[in-house]
Amino acid sequence: MTTRRTFLRSSAASAAAITLAGRAPAKAGPDKLTIGFIGCGGMGKHHLGHLVKHKQLNIAYVCDVDEKRLADAAKIVTGAGHAAVKAEKDLRKVLEDKAVNAVWMATPDHWHAPGAVLAADAGKHVYVEKPCSHNVREGRLMIEAGRRNKVHIQVGTQSRSTPTVAEAMKRLHDGAIGEVLVVKAWNSQKRRNLGHVKPSAPPRELDYDLWQGPVPEAPFYANRVHGMWRFFMDYGAGDMGNDGVHDIDVGVWGMKFATLPNRVASLGGKYFFDDDQEWPDTQYVVCEYDAGNGGPKPRQFIYEQRIWSPYVQEDYENGCAFYGTKGMLVIGHTVGWKLFGERNKPLEQMKGGVDLPAHHQNFIDACLKGEKLTAPAEVGHISASLCHLANISGRLRKTIEFDPTKEAVTNSPDANAMLHRKYRANHWAVPKGV
Ligand SMILES: NC(=O)c1ccc[n+]([C@@H]2O[C@H](COP(=O)([O-])OP(=O)(O)OC[C@H]3O[C@@H](n4cnc5c(N)ncnc54)[C@H](O)[C@@H]3O)[C@@H](O)[C@H]2O)c1
């Protein structure tokens, strides 16, 4: 493990940009992957708790821009027997090591696509947390980076590898509720007030410059970093892109949506919280798929968000419901599902939590044995971009007409411009091709 002195030295060295493009695709070993783990916060530590025990993984690096979080993660990993793990605060140090076959990324969203594209161009397979992008264009760039480097990119929507949810999908796809024309996902998980905070100096342990990365520089606010960044537009996609995207992704899976919709309308705002967060706490979204866009009839995707309600709806705090011509399937996030027939006749139900280790295993099997990913970037891009399009519609208070083939808005130059983001000029992590 690096000492504090080598840690600081390596950080200074890595301030110089390292060209990562053009590396050969990662060659996985026959039965073991050497990995770097990037972003060791709340979810990062949850992942690590599983990964340190995995017999097919050698954890060579932990990486975080916060020295305290980095040290905690290194302790978890060395404590579990990966004695040679190195602690680095600059992800370029991980990516330049040819021994690393794959990286796990549990950074904030604004780093997902920039980091994943760099990693793919360095020849690493990538497991990247959801939502896989900060905006629509980044998702497409991530797909292209995976394809051009022939590496696997798995997105962290673990329901895709969860057997209980797969059972529900089987019923749906076998026609148990007839023809399904409408799907609704919802998120009513109660959130907290983030307060009103003035700019201040970042804490000593945090390299705030690296934390911001390719995003335009902004003053430090204590309520916009660890865990809270998701509620601010420069860094996240609100709670729709945070927890909502899990159930939106189950909806995409169930409906077999392989493209984005033809039209998106969203209304909402901050009706409840009086604090600094920027995204809506109350939001309603309707997306329309025209006949011919993946099915013979028009279909609808609905999303509801009320992140202030101390009760659940349809029996589940967060979930996804499929409305068919013969019945209804209601899936609760990380809980199970219920199948109803005509006149709400209960037909079947299944309980069971979400299976994160199965999602890890699917990624490992893809890297080592070429097995098919359950949540490749192509899939993650659709789910994440549904959130981004809805947020654009909500911000402009305008129904968006969208061309799913060109991935372009056709009725509003302002909305079309919001498919991209502004980056910090000449930053080394601005995704290639943006
Ligand atoms: N799949 C799930 O069920 C699930 C659940 C929770 C969170 N998540 C996802 O996990 C990710 C992290 O969320 P969180 O709640 O742990 O946030 P967090 O803020 O607690 O953790 C993010 C960590 O990344 C570090 N970081 C930031 N920039 C970095 C960089 N350039 N290099 C290395 N480290 C960097 C931060 O210092 C922080 O420690 C998000 O994408 C979130 O959507 C997924």
C-alpha cells in the first residue's frame, strides 16, 4: 500500500496528463481478474464488502480523491487479504497500469462517462454505476468507447442480474398479462433537507479539483459533495437518475425498449423542500413510443416522483408496474413482485431482494469467459437517457419531440443543446468525440 508520502508524490506526478488512448484491449487472465476500484464512498464500500471476498478478483488499486475515504477503503481491502493493494487518488495512475484488466467505478455521475471512456481507451473492462451518464451524448460516447476498444461495460443496475426480477420478466414476456401498452415507474423514497449553505474552503483531505474533474469549476459547497451531489445539476440527474433509474430500467427491460421514445413531457418542481437542491422533489413524466418504435402499437412510459411522502404506493416505496390487456404486474424495488389478473385477481407473487453479487458475477464472467452482460452500456444508456430527456423537458417546461435514430431533439434547439453538457476547457477527462 502507498504511504501518505508516496500517496502525495504520486498525486503530484499524476497532475501531468497521461495519454491513455490507443491501448490494446484488456486481456483477461484465464480465471482471475486484476481490478482497480475507483470511488470509495457509500456505494463503493458496499461493493468492496462483496468484492474483497471474491476468489476470482485480485484488487490491485483503490482510488478516491478524498484521502480519508481512500485510507478507509485501503484498510477494508488489506484487511481482507489483498496485501499488495495500492491507494491512489488520481484514476490515471490506475488506468496506466497494464496489469489491471478491469475497473469498478462508483464515483458521482459526472465522472461516470468521462472515467469509463478513459478506462475503455486504456483497454480496461468497466463496471460503472448507474446512471451511466450525466447526459444523453455521454451515454452514446460510452457505448462507442466500449465498441472501439472491444471491452465490456456493465452498468450498475443490479436488478438485471436478480433472479426474482428475471422470473417476473419471464411471466411478462410469456404473455401472462396480455399486451402491455403502459408501464409506470415510481420513486417515493423520503429524502432529507440539504439546507442552505454558503461557499467555503474544501476540507484538507479532499482534492476538490479532481472531484470536479471535467465539470466547469465552481466554488466548494459542503452540501454538494459526498452523497449529496446527485441533487445538483452539474453532478447528477436528481432522484430520478439516482433511485428512479433502477425502476425505470426494469420498465425498459419489461417493455424491451431498445431505443429512446419519440416524445417526452415532464412537469414538476421543488414543491416541498426549502433548501439548495436543484432537481424536482415532485415530478411527473410521460414518454410516448410511436407505433413502429419497437412494437406494433404506441406505448407509454410514465414516471412519478414524490420524495417527501412517509408512505408507499401500490405496496412499494419504489417500483414499476406493467399494465396489460389481461392483468397487471407490480414489481417493488429490492422486495419482490405481484401478478394480478382481471378484476385485480391475485395470480402469483414472489419475494426476494436485489442480487448485487450476481451482477458482479455476470461482469466477471463476461470479462473472463465472454458471457453476455445483463446490463451493457447500450441498455444503461436507454434507462439513463430517459431520465435526462425527462429532465430536459421539465426544465424547459416543453414537450420534446425526439428522433430516436439520430438521438436528436427535433422541435427545440434549446432542448437539443441540453443533450450535451459544458466541460472545463481542455480538461484531460473530457470524453473523446464530445
Ligand atoms: N447500484 C446501486 O444500488 C447504487 C446505490 C447507491 C449508489 N449508487 C451509485 O454509486 C455511485 C456513488 O454513489 P455514492 O452514494 O457512493 O456517492 P459518494 O459521494 O458517497 O461516493 C463517491 C466517491 O467517489 C469519490 N470520487 C469523486 N471523484 C472521483 C475521482 N475522480 N476518482 C476517484 N474517486 C472519486 C468521492 O470522493 C466519493 O468518495 C453513484 O453513481 C450512485 O448513483 C448505486
